[in-house]
Amino acid sequence: MSSSVAIIQRRVPHYREAFFAALHEHLGLLGISLHVIVSSATSGAPVIPGRPPWFQPVKSRRLRIGDHEAIWQCALRATARHDLVIIELAPRIVSNYALIARSRRGGPPVGGFGHGRNFVSTRSPGPRSAHAMFVRSVDWCFAYNDLSRDVFIGLGVPPGRVTAINNTIDTRRLSAAVAEHRRCGTNELRRSLGILGAPVALYCGSLYRGKRLGFLFEAALRLRKKHSGFTLVVLGDGPCEEEVKAFAGAHDWVHYFGRVVGVERAKYLALADVTLIPGLVGLVILDAFAAGAPLVTTESSSHGPEIGYLRHAENGWSSPDTLDAYVNAVSLLLSDDQLLRRLQQGCAEAVQRYPLEQMVSRFSDGIVAALGRHQTLATDSHDER
């Protein structure tokens, strides 16, 4: 008998599109239909431009609850006939509680996809306890990776109801595009930017306070003095974009290209020797792996769960959280060719360790297990009656 699964998303960023397409195809082979319910600010239209018909837009509303902002996703009706509904494990999405309550009254079971906790900020004991209750209330947990899986288990979720999916992007496609640019040569782009044989550092990702851009800029200034011709390439956009533009405008060795997505990033990644992200590290570590440009970050508590992919001195570097230590770490890599090559090889191996196909397979396995558990519970309940 076929089954139907709905995954509710506030938005579908570009790096998730390949995942959902592959997941839809994989589940279809198992007789499971997938629907992605999107409740973005532009939702409510009959179709989402450029998206397949199994992407369904719904409206969302922003609410004020005391000093906090909450979100209501109008997805109750859209998910009523599915056999499993998977939500983002974000407590501020208050419609999640209605979906969970409905499941307790015999509605579709609810799975949750998330970090397990807020890796960026420290919660007080009260919110941590409330979050633990929220996480334990779903029928199945889809953890970003093993680090998140341990967090879920620590919150009291039975290990048998947690699937670690190894959150990733299409690393193989991106790394192949980078390799092609390097094979064809990057000399023309280097000449246009005034880059000769100098070391090139890459920053790739959103531009906001948690990324510690001021720290990055100061580190770059010091590295420029240490390494003749040092160049910084910045990709991304966000609230701090004007600060980046100002810094790039004041220094001709800093090149800012704004938001660049998908394989279009490859030509810039192909220039990089190292990737510099002193602040929050998330999926960008996979860009670094694909580029073969080892990530250098700090021993901060603000990283996302993807920091678990970093193996210090093997495929990246984690320095003490001081400017001096960070600059010295980057300088060491740029000065020691043998060490840099070893880390670059580690990046190449990591690309193979976290393929998109693995994430799709693990997510599918979790869906099948969650559906099976619900069917078993339903059968047991019927037998008791």
C-alpha cells in the first residue's frame, strides 16, 4: 500500500532543491509520495515559480507573543491526509504544536527535522526544559548528524526513534565543477582580479554578526602584512553587506561578489587555498571540502552541528578563539606546503564521506521506519480494542 509524506518548510534555499528532488525520486521507488509544503513570505500563489507540482505553497502569519515573534504556518488542512508530517523543530513555529496535538487525537504522526538544540546561543534552564519536552513530543527525529543525534538522545528521545541524516549539499557536483575550472585554468579570472601567484583566502556564506566579520577583516589585514599578495574573496549577502562592501572598497586585494549560488560558486572556489570562517560554521564547511580549500575556524561554541565534520589538522583547522592564534593558524597553513596539501587531501576524502546520496538514503530510511512504527502502534491499538 502506498504512503504519503509531507515535509513543511518555511523556505527552500537553493542548496535544498537537489536534496528534495532526489528524495522525491527515491521515495517514489518505495511507493511513498513526497509533498513539500512551503510557507514562505511569498506563499499563497497557486504555484511556486520554477518548482515542481509536488511543492505546495501555503500562507504563513507572523505573530507577537509577548516580546517574542512566532510563526503560524497554515498547513493543517494541507497535511490532513498524509501518513507522516515532518516539521522543522523550531519552537517559535507555533503551528507545530497544533500538528502534534492533532497527531495525539489520531491524526498523522509528526516527525521533526533539526539540530536538536540551538547551537548558536545558550539557553536558560527553563527554555532548555521546554525545548526538551517539545522534541520528545514528536514521533520521530531526523537529526542533522551524529552530533545532533547525541543531543536528541540527551534530551530523552529513545535512540531507536532518531535518524542521523548527515546534512550536506551536492558536494560531488560542486567539487567536480571546481576541478573543471582548475583543469581549464583560472589565469584569466586571476588576471582580471590582479591575483598572481599569491595565496587566496575565501569567505563564503551569509553576512551577519554571528559570522564575526570584523574579526575576519582584522585577521585579513594582518595576513596581508605576513604574506605578500594575500587576497581575500568574499561570497554572500546579508545584513552586514554594506560593511563588506566598505572593507572591499578600501582594499584592492579584497574582492566581493555578492550572493553566488550553486555551481556558479565553483569558479571562485577554484581560486582558494584556504577558507576563512572565524564565526559560526554550518554547511559552508562542505563548500570548503568541495573547493579543496581547508576551513580555518575558531574553537567557538556558536557553530552549527556541521562543525562535527571538521577533523582538526586532517581536513581543516580549529584555532584557539583569539585573533593572534587565528592569524598564526592561517599563516602556518599558507607557509607549510606539505601541511596544506595534507589538509587538501583530507578535504577530498571528506567530499566522498558526505555525499548527497547518503543524506537522501538516510532520510528515506528514517521515513520508512517512522511509517512502520506508526502502523505497528495503530495495529496494536486496534488489537487492544
